[in-house]
Amino acid sequence: MKYIVLSFIVLWSNCSYSADSFKIYISPLGSDFNEGLTNSYPIKTLSRAQDVLELYKPNQPVEIHINQGTYFSQSVVWTYTNGHSITFTPINFTKDRPVFDGGGNVDTWFTLRKSNSSASNLKFRYIKVQNYHTAMSFEGNRSHVSNWNSENELYGMYFYRIGGKYTGFGNSTAAVRFVNSRNNSIANTHFVDILNNPAGASAIHAIYFAHYSSNNEVLSNRFLRINGDPIKVRDESNYNYIADNRFYSSGRVAFYQGWYCNADVRGWNLDDSNSDGCTKPSGECPSIGNEFRNNDLYGGYDGAIKVFDVREVDNYCGTLSSPRLRTSGNVKYY
């Protein structure tokens, strides 16, 4: 999958939508009594968009056109896929993005819950998400490697004021989280003010690849003011490629953190008796083959930090077939 996203960056502005797509229209002034099949009668929520798709079950690409404006306190658990792309996009491309604002009262804006080992093909373009505990979570099954989702894209997104600092839900672990989710791309996206309260700073990350989330790409994004390590990779999340990004005032210990829960060190927490213990019954293993290359590094949240921090022993699950991390071309500006 490497370098595919860079080609997409060049082509995106020149592409047009297919007349064969199934279209849904959303507006802040819409009504969920509508079906949203024309922009004259738009719906108001993403939850209603999913209901319409479940009703019509289109066997074709889907485009969800989102009018500019602010959508307050929306949250959706998305389960609908049809084997084609489903694109969430502004209705037109101006300097103003559609904004989804959680108001500090909503946990997660968008959760994909799909673990049927097929491509979910969700594409998100130029949407701003702010004031949520977590912005997005792509959830396969963390306990079974074969139960994944894949082929999702974030392009030109803007995540702002995400984390425990802005909500009443305690510490957040991520702005965007992937659990057994593979072959995804995150490109040309902004992560700004991704913050927990100081006591929970180490828990939050801009992007968190966990439990078999492999072969993902993180390319040409901007990270600004993140008080946890901005990129975290955990538990057999292999061959992820992180390159050509810019990190400003981001990171507590390092810009990249590789970790897994070592039960020999932490013990188990299968019955809520050990708050620091491991919770995945099958155990966790190191991730391998990840790359962190050609990133511009402008300092951590509180000053100078390491480029990367790979934690726990390498041979916990046996001899590694590839190094846990390869780096090159990263430039410090501090």
C-alpha cells in the first residue's frame, strides 16, 4: 500500500463524483423525518444516514454530502458497509469545513464497529471534528487476528480540542484509534490540541494503532500541541509507515511509541483486581516492521524529547522476524 496515498493527493482535486453513486445529503437545517436523497430535503444526522442506507441497501458507491455549518453533539456507531466506497464529504469545497462539535458532552464522534474480515471502505474528506473525548475509533476484534476491518481513509481532516481536557469522561487514549484495522491511510490531516489533563497526559495519542492494526500509512500530516506521544503502536500492529509528517510541541517522551502489555511485568487484570494489569486473555506481543521516516520534529509538548521510544523486551513472544522499528531522515529543529 506504500505511496498510494501520495498519488491520491495529486489526483483528488481533479476527480469528480460518479453519477452512478447513491447520494445522501445532510444539513444543520435538515430534518431526520426526511430521507435526504436530494439537497432540497436533507437529513440532519449521520445516524439517520445509516438508517437510510439500511433501508435502500444500495449496491453501488455511496456519497454522503455534508453541507457547511456546525452539527452539535452528534455521535454514531457505524456498522453499514456494502463492498463499495462510502465517502463522507463536504457538499462543496470552500475554506469553511463542515464542523461536528461534541460540546464536551459526547464521548466519540464516529465509531466503526466491523470485524467481518472485509474492506469497510469508509472515506472521510475535509471535515472538522472538535470538543470530543475521542474523535474516531475503527474497531475490529482485538482478540482474534482474523476479525478485522480495512481500507478506510482520512484525508484533509481537522481534529481539534480532543481529549480529557475538554470533556468530563476522564482520560482519553486517542484522537483516532484503530483496533484490528488494517490498510488504512491518514494523510494531509491536522491534529491540533489533542490533550488530556496533566495527570493523564501519557495516556493520549493523536493516532493509536492497536491489536493487529497493520499496514497502515500516516503521511504528510500536521501535529500541534499533543501532551501524550502522538503516534502509538501496540500489540502486533506491524508494518505501519509513518513519513513526511510535521510535529510541533507534541509528545511527552517521544514522537513515536512502540509498546505492548507485558504480563510478566504488569500481571493480569481479567477480574478488575489489578488496575495496571493486562486485559487481553491471549496476551500481547511486540509489533514489528514499522517505519518512522523523513518527519520534521519541532519539539515535544514540554521541550526536548526522544525521536522514538520502543518499550518492553523484544523476545517476549519469541525471536522477531523483523526489527520493531526502522527510522531514517527524521530532522530535529530543537
